[in-house]
Amino acid sequence: MKPGIHPAYDPVVFRDKAADFAFLTRSTMTGDHTITWEDGNTYPVVDVEISSASHPFHTGTARVLDTAGRVERFERRYGRGDSR
């Protein structure tokens, strides 16, 4: 890699306030605020709206849509529409 052209890749804390969940990783993102982590060091913090702790797919609260039932209900309500 060429020196001097890449952004800094430092430890950053990503915090999901909705789920009260935070994790420490390395990133090129930086935050305006800092937080003291469990190890006693201070790191920049980036607040996110959704993470694996609050996303419906990862938490198992995802809804499965019943498309076949919707089509049948539509056909019952408005007819089949065979007359074109």
C-alpha cells in the first residue's frame, strides 16, 4: 500500500442506543464524542440506529408475509379477472 493515501484505521465503539448494545471494532469512521470502554481506554463512539442486537432478522422477530393468502383474499374480494 502507498503510504499517506489511506485513512486512519483505528479502534472505534459503535453504539446502538435502541438496544443498549455497543461493540468495539476497528474502522475508518470517527465520532464526535468519546466513551470510556471496559478496558479503561477512551475511544471515539459512533451512534447507529440499528445493529445486530436490534435488527428483526437477527433477533428472530421478523415477520413472514403470507403472499398466497393475500392473493386468494384479493381474488375473493374482486373476482378473478378472467374477462379481458
